[in-house]
Amino acid sequence: MVVHCYGEDVPIQPGAEHFNEINALVQQTLTGRKRWDPLTMSAVTYQEYQSHPSMMVLELFYGSKIRIHSRYKFFSNVDTLIIPLDGRHAQTNAIFGRTNEYISVGSFHVKTVTPLVEYLSEEGLCPQ
């Protein structure tokens, strides 16, 4: 996983100090009801997420395809999740997906991403 922290990348490898806690917070964030929306991340937005000085984004990479469990058929075969935490689309609690370097259509919207933001800030990984 990588935290794109206001223009700086903070990679967090499996086995690293914060990896398991962040992974658990992501799982907690994805648990429960989600709303699918046609809001789709553009290629330009994806590039800005990686380097823009006013955005914080968590990007998770998976070795094999995963499925976000919901009543919708979307995100049933993604290998990357992109979670905006500050900046564009963060206020909507959106989660975007990618498959084989292609942006998936639509987005899921969860109840909150605040625990992720708070953890990254409190642990000094991406201070606001």
C-alpha cells in the first residue's frame, strides 16, 4: 500500500509496523452497507491523487483480484483500491477501483473514512 500524502509517497509494505493496523481499518471501512454510484475516477484525477500537494489518498495493491462484497455486481474483480482521504472526492467517502491498470466504472461510498485519516495523522504517517 502507498499513502499519497500531499505530494509525497509513503509506502507501507506487508510486515511493516503500520501495515496490519491500516489493513484492519480498511476492512472495517468496507464492512457494512455501501452505496454504489456512477461517479468514476478519471485518469487525470488518478494522476493528481499521486502527486498533488493538497490531497491525501490511500492506494492498496492486491496480488490477485479481490471482490468488494455488496449487493451490486461492481468491483468484483479489482486489484487496486483507491481511497481519497483529503481533497477531491474525499467528502463523499468514495472508494475507487482499478483492474490491470484500467479504472473501474463507478465507486462505492462507505459510511466514513475518518478512522483512516485519524490513524495516518496520529501515527505521523501523513500529518494534516
